[in-house]
Amino acid sequence: MSTSSPQVAAPVAADPAAEINLDLILEVAVTLALEVGRTKIPVRELLQLAPGSILELDRLAGEPLDLLVNGVRVARGEVVVVNDRFGVRLTDVVSPRERIENAR
């Protein structure tokens, strides 16, 4: 993988004074999470969990994972193994318009 920062083009604005300077946010840290699935259980069951317990999730085996950035889904992908490490191959990326709408 390259260690250089990806080049991100700012959208072209009708008014040049309104152009967004992305340099201001490129170093902002965000939380990235991969979600395999979810479930709801009562606290009583939560307190009974032990090594070997199995939780049934709301997804089927083989369904794509959700890639969340600060809790907002931005992509879906599948698990891959690269050099004995887990990784994710993105299979679908949410459009920028949908990302903005979901963040609100």
C-alpha cells in the first residue's frame, strides 16, 4: 500500500469564493468500523453470556459487511485475507449524496 495521502478533488463551485478547501479536514480522525450484523437481547441474556456462547445476528452467512464511518454506512464489502491479516474488499460504495443525507 502507498503511504502517500490520496488526492481528493474539491467539487467545482459556481462561485470561486465558495470553493471548499479540503486541506482543512484531511487530517481529521474518524472512527471506522466493520459491522458483521446486529441483534437485540435482554439484559438477562447479556449477563448470561460466557465463552462459547453463540449470538444469532440479523444477517445471513456470506452477506456483505457494512463499513461505517462515525456510525454512518459508507460502503459494503467482503472479508479477505491478505498476508495472514484480515481485510475488506469493497463491493459497493454509497454515493456522496446519500452519505451526506444519512449523516444528517
